[in-house]
Amino acid sequence: MSRPPPLVVEPEVLAQRAAEWLAEALRQALAGGGRASLALSGGKTTGPLYRTLAAMPLPWGRVDFYFADERCVPPDHPESNYLLAEETLLRPVKAKAEQIHRMEGERENRDAAARDYEARLPPVLDVVVLGMGEDGHTASLFPGHSALEERERRVLAVVGPKPPPWRLTLTLPVLQGARKVLGVVSGAGKRDAVRRVLAGEDLPSARVTNAVWMMDRAAAGQ
């Protein structure tokens, strides 16, 4: 599968351009009159993006919200991806409880939490938002981790190299099977990872071959 070309924008318009991309993807998913699924990620870049997206005139009551990954912390913890999404997107669009499908990272039995989340996922996600770490990871799929080779499970509990170590994450088959995937990257600290991913190096972000990567010029470099 050929990789979509990266989209490079000025830093001050990254959130706006990414929000416009996501809004159009959601409109296409909703065009048939049904519902659409949107899977969210955390990270510093997504907060401004979600705030911008929340202001866009979409039928938010027909969008179901999922998560690409979650840290194993309570939902009100500062490191929680859910908390970030709740403050910047879910609360502003007045999403109802039945629309929100969060990963229960605080559960003691992490494998059971992962299996329960598998049961809640739709067969195919309509739209997914991803980020990219300085090591090339995406969601909570880290370089060299055995989770990258998973083909049967759709959600896994994993231990990563960054604190907090335990995470829940969607697996590559789910990400690769999504209808639309937008990866958003910002900052010079991501430049080397971007270069390696776009060069086809075997990093987790590079394995999501259906992703459109949108980045600011600091991340894109030359």
C-alpha cells in the first residue's frame, strides 16, 4: 500500500488544518445518515486540535468517541488521555455518556480491561487521530515491542518505556483497518522520527501505512 504524502503546514495553523481534515472525514462518515466513530489520542499536540474541532458545526450527537490508547491511571489523573479529551472536546460538544467509550486504564486487571474494550469497539473505526513520539511510537505501540506483531487481539495491555509504564492500546490491525487516519506531529523534537518514518524505517508509526501525517515545519525539517 502506498503511503499518503505528508501535509506540512505552518505551526500557527496546524490545529486549524488538522481540525478541518477531521471535520471533513467525519462529515463523509456521517453522510449516509448513520453514526460515526472517532478514536482519540493524547499528547501535547492534540489539545489545541480538539479545542478547534469542538468549535466546528458538526452533528456531534451522532459521533461515538473511542480511544487509540490510554495510560493506566484514573480518568481524573493529569496523565489521562480521557481527561484531556474530556476537557477539550467531549465537554465542549456536550457528548452524552452513551457516546463516550473510554479505556478503563485504572482497573487492576488490565488484560480484562483490554478484552472488555475489544468487545466495545465497532468492527471498523471511521476516523482515528494519532500522534508520533520522538522514538517513532504511535498510540502505545513502541519500537521493538511484541505488541507490534499481534494479529488477533484488537486491544492489548502493554508496558512501555515511558512513565506511566502500563498502557492500554489499539493494535496495528485496528489502526491499519480504519477508514481514515490522521497523524498529527509538531515540534523540532519529532524531526528525526518524522524523517525515519517517511523514509520507511520499521518504526510503529511507519507501520500505519494508511495514515495521513500532518505536521508543522519544525517537525518536517527540510
